[in-house]
Amino acid sequence: MTGATAARAAVIAPATPSARFRRRGLITRLPLRSRIALTLLVLLVALVLAAPVLPIPSPFAGDLGTRLLPFLSEGHPLGTDSQGRDMLSRLLFGTRTSLIAGVMPIVIATTLGLVIGTVAGLAGRVVNTLLMRGVDIMFAFPGVLLSLLLAITLGVGLGTLILALSLVWIAPVARIAETEVSRIRDLDYVTAARSSGAGYGAILGRQIVPVILPAVLAYATSLVGANVAIAGGLGFIGLGVPSPEPELGSILQEMQVAVFSNPSLALAPVVVILALSMLFPLVGDGLREAISGRGQDS
Amino acid sequence: MDYKAITRNRFVRFVSARLVLTALTAFFVAIVVFFAIRSIPGDPALAVLGVDSTLEERNALRETMGLDAPVAVQFARWIGDALHGQFGYSYTQGRPVVDIIGPALGNTLLLGGAASALAIVLALVMGNLATTRWRPLRRVVDGVEAFFLSAPQYTVALVLLIAFAVVLPIFPAGGLVTRGDGSPADLAAHLVLPAIALALAPGAQMARSLKTSISTLQATELLPTLRARGLSPWRLSVHAHHNALPPMITVLGIQVGSMLGGALFVENIFSIPGLGALVVQSVTLRDYTLVQAVALLIALIFVVVLLAADVLNALLDPRIRVGRA
């Protein structure tokens, strides 16, 4: 499979690296499910951004008289948590925190991973081996465990959470970037650029990065889902954002007390985390399909 | 030299190269675990003795804990002790770490084994369904696969717990055994839900790999040729799966990492006294000796599993031995 794909990519991909993305809008080439997922994500982000001006109670205002109210209670459509705080409000503000903790580390890791991967891909054998073995070693840690170690080392807080999660995702991005670079680095158009005197930086900036960037970004988009999941998991075991601040994982952890008394209440944060961790991969995989299928319609 | 000797020679070279890399990785893993825990702010002696202690008392404890030595020496000591099976003393439980880890390790391996077995079955079923000729079925399987791949284990675990232990109380809600009932059936009933929660993602990932292998094979003339020779559908299927096996083993090896990570949450949700629950518990209690030991153990299990997967692959697929390690 890889042989055939690589051969086709070799013929088609480098001809006009960036022109083929402008030819037809990328979004219209997404599969339907990805377009739906993208729409839902945009709506969700809009809703979360609008949360401060929506007519909902504050996510911090608790009332011990209204603890663990069920769904559709008066003034609390999604009920309340164990401290009587409005669940809808906490979920909206919690989603905001979780989105930041989900997206920011991927942005940082993609930037750094792209640098490591492209340098390793273009470098000689020694540098490549050193860098990629380093990446292998980072892979030897289960991601959850590595982020857990970093989270307890750096202390809890949104900033350190983002830092810890960034370090987790550098290795996967670097590996994808390196694979993509090694697929194209010996193609004729790169050799042509090199023989006409283009320097290392020029080849990197004009021949390599623009060609591999779409694939890497599609992959990064999918990673956001997995990262939201890990961030929520860390919140779930108390290593996320400190307590009164709403965050999906810690909300889930707080609602675990309701599992036996009022299970549907505990399901609300589950649904939001599930949605976030599914929607991003749906969009990312669609992007990858749209990009890799680019040769077939010409 | 005959052909068999050459391949054997290559196999030995491949395995020894992998062994060196594994040892190197294990060493770096140890460094990361040690220094991550060491750089946690705060004074362990103060944490143990409390704020009422005097400076002399704390210094004395630091000396007995070996914290007065240079960091490199401490690291060397820690590695040396770990190689001798000594992981120090848990200050919150008042017992040697080894005594705490032993039973937890057994429980996690039990859960991981059950989850792996389930994942393999799931992969075989889904991978084969995904390559049938009936398009609607393929699409449904693809959708299910995408869901399994990206649903976080702890959400799956909570949904399963609520659905099949609370709303429909078919399975026990937590623990590994019912008090006073040590039967294997009881143990199995306790393992079902947590094992499903851990098996979905690895199963789907392996199914994807199996699907790719089978559809690649379907694009060739091999299966029609074999069919024309009169092989039964069963024999055909065996041929198709043999080719798919090595990549599936690699995927399973990698996915063991996600299972070990997921065990952190799933064991917690189902109150299973395993390594994952132990990590979370010791993190909450700030018992860093214990965190250090369990984190090292989990990472080492993963490293060894990756090694085992590569060696098994080399045994199954001669092409791997010949290529670069």
C-alpha cells in the first residue's frame, strides 16, 4: 500500500505544492461527517465564548440548599453539582478551560515537533538518529503517565498543565513530520532547488514545510481530541486546574458522587468530554482524507 | 554457510540491537522518572515530620533518607537499589514499596491480560466485518471504530458503570472479588466492565490494521488464485490473517501503553487495587517514593512489551530481521 501511495505522491504531490489547495476550497472537499463535526465545533466554541453574557448563574455561586438537583430543575436546566452550583454554567465555563487545555498544547507541540521532525528529516544520518531515537524514548512513556509525572513536578495550574501536555505531544508530531519529510526530500523538485543553489533554510521554507504542513496540521487537529481526553483525565484525578475553577475533568470527578444516586447527572460532563474528543478527530481525519485524495480528482 | 545459519545470525543481530536500544530507553526512562520526582518543590523531610519539627530532626532524617548526597549519587543509589528490587519505603503506608507494589502489579496484569484478550477478539470481529462486500455494514463498522478510537477510557468506564452496574445491575460495580467468594466466575464478572473500557481503543486500532492488511491483500491476485486451487474459505482466511499478524502485534504492543495509561483512571473508577489506582492514590497523598516506583514500573512494563512485540514480529516475519533495526 505504502509503495503505491508513495509512488503516486512522488508523481503528483510536488508538481505545484500549494496551488492544489487553492484550486477548490478545502472545506467543500471535506467528507460530510467532518463538515458536520466542524459545524458543531464552531457552534460549541461560539456558545462557550458567549457564556459570560448568557443569562445563566455564575459557575461559582453555590447553594447548599440546592445540592444535586436533577435535570430540568427550575433555573437549573442541567441540574446542580454537589455544592449546588449550576451544572449548565459549570459545563460551559469548564468547556472553555478544557478547550484551552486541549488546543494550546497541540499548537506548541506542533510547532516544536515540526522543527524537530524537519531538521531530523533533512539532516545527515547521525543527527537524524540522535533526534529520532530521542523521540523513540519519549514514546516509551505512556502519554498519560508522562503528563502525570510532569503535572506533579510542575505543580497544578492551567499554565503548567499546558506545558506538561505540550511535552507529551512533541514526539508524535516530530515522528509524523520526519516521515513526511523523508518521503519528499529526495524528489526531483527538491534536488532541482538544491542544485540551483537554494540554501538549507530556503529549501526548508519553500520546498519542504509548505508541502508537509497540511498533513501535519490535519494530524495535529486529530490530536486535539486525544489531548482533551488526557487533560480531562488529569483533571479527573485532581492534577488539572485547581478546584473552584470549572474544568470538565474535575467536574466529572465531582459528579462521581452522583453515580449511584442520580446517574444521569454524572453523565452530563461525560457527554461533553466525549463530544470534544470525538469531534476533533472527525475533522482531522476528514482533512487528511481531503488532502491525500488531492491527486485522485485531477 | 547454509541459508538457515545466515537467517539465525541475522535474527540474533536484530534481537541484540533491539536489546541495546531497550536498555538505553529503560535508562532514560529511569532518569526522567527520578528527576521529575526529585524536582517537585518542597522538602520531603518537612512533609514527613511536619512543621513542628526542628531543623536538627529534619537534617537527621534527610541524612537517613540519603537526601544529603549529590543528586548524581542519589540517582546511582536509586538505580542500584531498584535493580536489587528495593524501591524504598512508603511513608504514608509505613511499609516497603515492594510489598505494596507486588499485589497491585498482579491485579493490573490480570486486568491488562483480560483487556488484551478482549481487544484481540474485538479486532478480529471488527476487522473482518470491515472488509465484507456489503457497503452499509462496512460504514457502520467504520463509525463504531472511529467512536472506539477516540472515546476516552474513563468516559467509557463511567458509562459502562452507570449502564450495567447501576441502572441494570448485571455486573458488580467495583473491586475484584466479592467478599467470601473466590471463584473464577466471580473474578471474571468483576473484570468484564473495566476490561471492556480498556479494550475498545486497542481493539479498534488493531481492527484498522487488520482491515488495511486484508484490503491490500484483496487488491492482489493471491486470494483468487488460492481459491481457484480449491482451498476452503477457512484456509483462505488463515492465509489472509497470517499476513496481517505482524502489524497487529506491533499495534497491540503500542496500545499496551494506552491501556497502562487508561488503567490509571479505569482502576480508580472500578476500585480495582492495581498499579493505576496506586499511582493516583499516591499522587493524592503526595507519597513520592511510591509514585516514583510505580511510574518506573509502568514505564518499564511498556518498554519490555514493545521489545517483546518486535522480537515476536521478527520471529513471524523474516523480512523484518533483514531490514534495519
